[in-house]
Amino acid sequence: MTTLAVELSGITKRFPGVVANDDVNLRVAEGEIHAVVGENGAGKSTLMKILYGMQSADEGRMLVGGTEVDFSSPSEAIEHGIGMVHQHFMLADNLTVLENVVLGAEPRRRGLIDRRAARRDLKALGASYGLDLHPDDLVETLEVGERQRVEIIKVLYRGARVLILDEPTAVLVPQEVEELFRNLRELKARGHTIIFIDHKLGEVLAIADTITVLRHGRTVATVDPAEVTAHELAELMVGSELPTPSTEPRVADDHVTLAVRDLSVLDESGRPTLDRVNLDVQRGEIVGVAGVEGNGQGELVEAILGLRQISGGRLLLDGEDIGRWPVRRRREAGIGYVPEDRQRRGLLLDAPLWENAMLGHQTMAPFARGPFLDRSGARSATTRIVEDFDVRTPGIDTSARALSGGNQQKLVVGREMASSPRLLVAAHPTRGIDVGAQAAVWEDLRAARGEGLAVLLVSADLEELIGLADRLVVMLRGRVVAELDPATTTPRILGGYMTGADE
């Protein structure tokens, strides 16, 4: 008989106007890797927050190791052997690996922190699970995959036997994904239970022992990955086949919409985060930018938008130097922007959709009439965006917070596309959204490209970059280190350049 590590029965969680979890059931066997998949708004994150004690269920029962529990905080979940590794790492960059791991759970001897014992325990954990880390390294110096290992060691150090991983591969290159999967299999071999949320169905099928599918807040299936395909999983999730980011034939002409010439940016300490970067984006072309996070892609995007001051070089929009222009002038000149973090930089979550549709365009028609906001024009324009980009909402007076992640993203993309930009800078436009919303964004980018829009696409999804881009550039340590043809490259080749292995 299978022993269950976690059993959730009839879990229901309601928020104002939304039922996030509706009689959800989840049974996770001890020592298995169990994936939870579903489109945005399906209830995955809410369910995991309930299991980890971050939220309380309105109805239902929760058993851990056969014992009924009702956690009121993460500390209670940790006491019962449950740890969570969040998608956005919870690490202090200015502390060492050792300090991050033991923070809040420091071993003590005679009232003082026993650093020798902490170091011994960290080394033993790392050696036991193949999670090699140097205790004295500052976290700010670590690569993304190494930071993730710190997070995993943190929860193991606190005695977790059940690990919840939220989108664990979202920011990893293929080689780092392979390393993570090796680590997870080692954890499983030593009796740990792993629950993880993922949108990349190929990865789910490669690593999971069992897959539970949620749709509209309900459990719709629990399947064996050996008996299901990615297309069948996608259909269970969203009722349609898995989309692919295949591009159309190249339509770019010779006109250079964006020219970046010897562009340099310095950080607060005077070190270069961009070092003499050169690239062009032509009209009707998608140029993809690949790189492990923290290698200058963010600074490049912010420099183009005017959010970060350049220290050298030139930025040309249709031949005009915009390097000293303020953000507002660049936006009014036709630069559209899909930010990396829709909630922090793309939306006012508590404002209605019609106000969010104005952001970045509030000085231009139809949102403005002279120096004044045009409320009627804004509402009409928002209604068109909602209809044209299939933003699923009760109405334009609904707050942005009430939308699922996928619909928030479609609103942001629709807002930028509707302004008829000359250049679209899209930073991770499909991060954290389900296959249905992902397909919609890909279709929007293809259509805009076909109409002559120049697109600079920054993404951690290498299949997306290869599928959508006409040309690819790879950034490493603030420099462009390679330019590749998507037709002849693979994720593994890209990953080699991204990590410096193929320099």
C-alpha cells in the first residue's frame, strides 16, 4: 500500500469574487516527484500556499504523514517537515552562503552562534545531496543555478522532508536544468518528497513520477507521465493543443529601427554592467537576446527605455540619437515596453483596467485631449484592447489584481501593441503564464512583426527565443559574445554560450 506524504481533500479557498480552489484533491506519495500543472488562475499557487501555511483553506482537510494539520504560518509547516523554494529567491545578496542558509535557525553554543557547527552541517548536507557550495561565497557573486541550490539547502537544513518548488526552471539554462534534475533525483533517492509547479510540460514529463492537473480551481486529472503526451497535458490544462513558437518567413527590410552603438552602462560602484554593446533591430524583425540573468540584459532594456543612464555609446531610433532623451519622450516617439515583472513594473494592481491601459501613454490620444486626461477615450480604448487581445475580465472597471497572471500579461501586451509603436522592447513576455496565454502573446508578436514592427525580445525561455527570433545575440558579463541563426542553433548550443563554455 502506498504511503502518502501529503493528502489534501476537498480544499476550497475563496477570495472576493473568485473561488481560487474549488474542492481540490491532491495525493502525494512519499519519495516521489509530483508535478502540479495548470493555466494561470487554475489555483496551483494558492494550493501550495495553503500547504505551506501562508494561507488558510476555507474548507477541506490536510494530512501530512497521515496526521491532520492546519498550518497558520510557514514556521508550523517547517516544523512538520515541509519547505518551499519560491520562484523569486528569498536570499540576502550581501550575506554569505553560510549566513543565508542558517539565518533564523542558527546553531548556538553557550548563547552564541556556533559558526563551526553551522559550517560542518552545511558541508555535510552539500556532500550528502551533491549540492556543492562554498560557505564563504557572497550570494551576490553566485550564478542563478547556484542561488537555487542555496535555497534548496536552506529548506533541507531546517529538516524538510517534503519540498515545494515553484517554477524551479524558470530562470535556468538547459545545463542548469539538467543539474537541478540530478539534484532532485538524488533527493528522491534519499527519501524526500518533491512537489513542483511548472509550465514547461516537456520538463514535467521528463522529471515527474505523477502529474496532477488543475483547471479553473478544480482537480481535473492525475496522470502517469509515461501514459500522456505534452499535447494531451495541454488539452487537460486549457482545452487546446500545446502551442509552439514557430516563426514565419523573415519579413525584415534593410531599415534599421534601433541601432545600439558601443553602449556602456556603469553600476553604482563604477563597474561596467554593459560594455560596448552593439546590435541592430530592423523593421519587421525580432531580435532575441539570450543570457543567464544578471549578464546585462536588464541594463540593456533599461538603457533603451531611458530608465538607466548610459555612460558611453549611442542609441539611435530611426537614425535619431535618443541616448539623452527622458523616458516620456522615448515612449511618445514610439517605443513600446513589456516589462519583465508585470505586477511591479507594468500594472497598478488596485487600479481598474481602464486606468492601467493608459500607463505610459497617458499624454497621448486617445487617453489625453490636450493637457487633460480623456476618460471617455480611455474607456473606449480599453474596451478595444480587452476585445482584441482576449483579456478575460468581467469589465474594464475590474482591478488588475483580480485578473489571472495570463490575463494581466495580455492586458500589458495589448496596451503596448495598441499604441502602434515603432519598436517593442519585450522582456520575458511569457514568463509565468500558461500555455494558452503564451500562445496568444506569441501570435501577437508574430502579427506585429509581420506589420513591420521591430521587436527586441529578451527571454529565459530558449525554445521561445529560437522559435520566434529572426536573429539571436547572446550576452555574457555585459557583452555580446555571439550572434546566432535560430534556424541552426539549439538550446544546448545557446546554453554553452550563455555560461561561457563556448567562448
